[in-house]
Amino acid sequence: MKFSVASSELLRVLTKASGVVPSRSPLPILENYLFDLSRDTLKITATDLEVSITTSVVVKGEENGKVAVPARRVMETIRALPSTDIVFDADATSKKLTMTTKNGEYKLGCESSEEYPTIASPKGDGTMSFEKENLMRIINHTSFAVSTDELRPAMMGVLLQIKKSEITAVATDGHRLVRIINGAVPSAKVERDIIIPAKALNILVKCLEEQSSTISVDESHIVFNFGTTVLISRLIEEKYPNYESVIPNDNDKLLTVNKNEVLQSVRRIALYASSTTHQVRFSLKENSLTISAEDIDFGSEASEKLMCKYSADPLEIGFNANYVIDILSHIDTDEVTFLFSTPTRAGIVKPARQKEGEDLLMLVMPVRLNA
């Protein structure tokens, strides 16, 4: 295999695929990119057996071929180079790769393409088109709330409920929950629920450049096809918990407040909270919100008072500051509305004004207040 390419162009596509490559794997071959050259098109594949990505770049091909190259060393070498043309010459028989620029030569070992695993080619029956903005909003508003608990595999992904007229995406880790309903999507051919691993969605966000993409789903995989890139992920084949049962319907105490003011206040007050519980206290009175925290072990405390719109009965409720910060950071309106019931019931957070065609709801569980 032999070709030449601008280093900046190659780095662009290698970066797209880099998020899939495992840093350490029981199968060392997975720590490689698969380079497949056909004429003037270089196809690059990376996989960890759960998520796979294939992308391509136009090169000046001299000799077709296929070889597995060390992902980390190749990418770091190209990243460290100035913008220049680079010639790749790989010999599958001797398992040697040479990269040559006008000023240098870099040699390293490579592996036979026959050692590289075959990538699944699912043929989904439910194909949908997504505009970039809608897809990015769904991912960005949910993936942060996904669980990292391997004992609860279903919650390590985002639930996507596909209906003909709308898509509902849900994520929860048991402490917070996000539900976003998007009605600005084309009609789906197949109605079903699927769970997409958070890793696949986080990789997709980093490499999604095109303005539109198509999604297809089969029984075990989902395929994102955008431009010259295809991302394939295995679905999480578990039953998602009944999230609707934890969303309270009778939270009638409404608080409307400037999002940035309360977000910055919680960040400051959290500096004085217990390093164990991270507890901050919301004290509500008519048109007044006081946010406070204390750390008994170190004798520190802080409080701030904010103007707000609130006319219900006085209420005191505690939250983990980190969860409040996460939720508010993922709302993009100037004002937010909190809906409360009692100090032991989950609080609901919504944008004060919903985006057209969208219904965003976030939920955060309270923590028991200190005496």
C-alpha cells in the first residue's frame, strides 16, 4: 500500500475515528486503525467491537492495499508535524510502515489486515433523516445524565422512543433524569424503543460535521450515516426502567428565576458545602430564593439571596449541588422554572419557554436536609 496526502487532511479523519480506539484492549489489534486504500480513496476504520466507525479521505494513491497501523503513534506523529505532505508506504509481508515527509522519515511496525475484526453491516428497516441541530440537541441534553454503573447496563445508554410523529429521548442515573420530546423529525417507518450506549453518542457529537444524517436500526445495531462517515453501534439489549413513574405530576409550587444567576450562585455556594454530601439548601419565600450551604467539619458556611417569581407556601429543600449545576448548564434559556411539591419529592426543572417543536423536562432528586 502506498499513497500521499496532506497531513492536515489525514489528521482530520483520524481524529474522527480516534474516539473509538481503546487505549488498552485484551485484543491488541483493536489499538490499530485499519487503512484500506482503493485508488485515490483511503478508508479508515476503528472499532472496539461495540462501536465502529468508518470514514474516508481523498489521497494520491499509488498502490492499493490494506493494513492495520498503530493508532496512537500514527496519530500523534501526524499531529506533531507541521502542515506538510506525507507519503505512506506499508508492506503487509514484512509488516513495516514508513511515513516520509520532505524533512523526515518515520518507521514503525504494522499488522496484517486479516487480523482485524470484520465490521458488522446491519441492514436497518427503520431509516430516518435528522438535521444536525435536532440530533445534537437530543444528544447534548441527555448524555450527561447517563449512569456509569455497570450493574445497571440499561441506564448506561440513552433511551430513544421512536414514534411516527415524534421522538422521545431519556437518560437517568437515578439521581437526575432528562426527558426531551422532539416533534420536529420526519415520520419514522418503524415505531420502537432502543437504548443507545452513551459512548457512541459522545463520539458522534465530536465527529458530526454534516448538516444532515440518516439513521437506521435493526434488532441489535444502530447506524449513523453522515457524509463520508458511518458510525455503527451495538444497542443495549436490556429493559429500560419505567421512568414515567418517577416524574411527579402534582408539583404545584412554581419558581421562575434567571438561569445564569442561580447557576452562578450554586457554583459559589457549593464551595462551602460538605465535601461528602455537596448539599445546598433552597429556601423559598414569596419572590425570594435563598441558596445556602454549610460544612460543619470545617466551620464554613455561605448564603445568597436572589430575586425570583414565587408565590406558593414557604419551602426548604436540599439538593446535591453538582446535579443542579449539571442540569442548569444544559438549559439554554435565560429563565428556568422549578416545580416543587415537598422537601422529599423530586424537583422538576424546565426552560421557562420551550423551543418550538420540543418539550424538555429535567428532574433532580432531593437530599435530606441537615437539622
